[in-house]
Amino acid sequence: MRILQVMAGGKRGGAETAFVDMCLALHEAGETIEVVTRANDVRVPPLQKAGITVHTLPFGGKIDVFTTWRMAKIIKAFKPDIVQTWMSRGSSKVPPWRESMNIPRYLVVARLGGYYKLKYFKPVEYFIGITPDICRYLIEEGVLEDRVKQISNFAETEEVDVPIKRADYDTPADVPLLLGLGRLHPSKAFDTLIKVTAAIPQAYLWIAGEGPQRAELEALIKRLKVGERVKLLGWRSDRAALFQAVDICVFSSRFEPFGTVFVQSWAQKTPLVTTASDGPRQFVHDGEDGLVVPIDDIDAMREAIEKIMNNKRLAQRLVENGYARYSSEFTKEICLRNYLKHYHTIRSREEL
């Protein structure tokens, strides 16, 4: 199948990472893939290294007509069966199929990882929501139910021979080490996680991510006098190595439509503590494959972390059940199978 993947995207982020992962997975599975995205020194190189053709366009605002015009040229040359868009800007710039293009009809499918305003998705014919709640939102907003499909993100389980050395970040080998992953943004609630770490004197915390809240978080770390125990690692691409170096993954988000971090934690066999933000609360079973706590509840999060620290049997149960959930629902193979089956289903429905 010929699939054009379209994302404007920011420099870094969870959706951007999922986009690259999906493009690489489809390519590795033998599908014919091309990509249209903004010029980006994080996203573009791994796609090109894999042998995927990448077209870079500006994806500007309302007055940018060049992106749509140029994408129409790319589509006419590539002749895709499916054009899949990610997020609102990319979706709004895609030209719908017209007979005058003189190419076989393609379908425009949008993958939604959040609750976007649908006015930006006018060219879209079918929607993929990554959670049941996003699918519910789409239907409530007027999208026909048979045009909506739920398919979750997947997480890689790459193994590394040697995890990151704790000593490289002045972290003792024998202390409980927590991991937070994500943009340094208020929605991720790393301020809460830092306060929780301050309340657990023996614990250390690594936060892997970059974003606009860095200075604020650095000031909080200094004010709480936890600079020796809390490390901001910056943006990282070595997710497996991070997970293998830590003891507990803490997903502290205030707002998270899905949140691939909890799946990555399961995949990497790391005990999980998560807030009851939108995504995790739909998937994580409290006490079975993770511990779920209220958003911004410092005491509850601290108690959950300490419960895992002090109960190896509980930690092992969470790991085993989490990995079982990952293996049965969130592997790359399962996700790819679901996407390709859906592509074939909707093309068959349209008699293509």
C-alpha cells in the first residue's frame, strides 16, 4: 500500500515521536511510505536514514497557500492510497482528492491524539482516535460513528546491552531512582513530581525532556534544595536505556489525552505510578498494572511511590501485569496490523 504521512509538528514532542515511530514501522513492514513535514533536525534525519523520501514544507498560517499547492504536486507524483494526517495544521493543508488530479482516488485519514477543533479537519474523510474518549468526542462533535476508529499508540521494546550509568549524573547506584518523561510544560506537572521527590529523602529523580518550563523548574529545584537529587536531562532519544537505569516511572501529568509513557513503562518492565489524567485512567488498572493517584495530589503520589519502594512483590506484580497488557494490546505488530486492516477496510468500503 502507498501511504503518505503528513505532519507539520513542533520541534519535539510526544506526537512527533509517535509520528516518526509509525513511519519507520510502516516502512520496515514493507509498505511504500513518503512523508511531508516541516524541516526539522530531530524528525527528518532518522526518516531519511531509513530510506524514506521526506518532503519539507513550511505549513504556515492562513496566508500560506504554497504548502497545499506543493502537497498537491507531491500527491500527484506519489499516487498514494492513503494520506494520513497528524494534528490540526497538517490536516488543514491537505488537498482533498479531485478527478482533475488524474490520479486514483486516495482517502484522507486523520490520526487524533487530542481534542482538536474539527474546523481544521475539513479535508478529512476518516478519523483514528488513540483513546476511546477521543473517539467519543469526535462522534459527539458530529462525525459519523462508522467514520471513527480507535487505535492506540505502540511502544518499542528495544533492548540495550548497557543502561545509562547513574554515575554520569551523580546518582548513587543504590538509591531509589524515579523517571519522568515529557516536555517541560505545566501540563506534565513536573513541579508536582519535584515536590514529591523532595518529600522522599532517599529518592532521586531524572526528568528527560525539554520545554518552556525549564527555568521555572530549575528555580523550584533550587528553592527546595534538591539539586543533588533531581536532574533535568534534556531531550533524550535513548528511552530504553533510561528505563533500564531507573526503578520507578512516574507519569505525573495534569492533562494527557493518551500518554505513551505509560505504555513505554509497561514495555520496559518498569513499575508505574500515574495520575488519573484522561489517557492513563482509560487504560491503567489501579493496583494491577500500575498505581493510579489523583492529579496534583502530592501525598497520594508520595505514598504510591513509597509503596512500590517498600514492597518488591507489589513491584513485580505491576511489572508482570503491565508487560502482559503491553504484549496483548500495545506492541508495534498489533498497532501496525490494526492500521493496515483499517486502511484496507475503508478502501473496500469506498470500493477502491
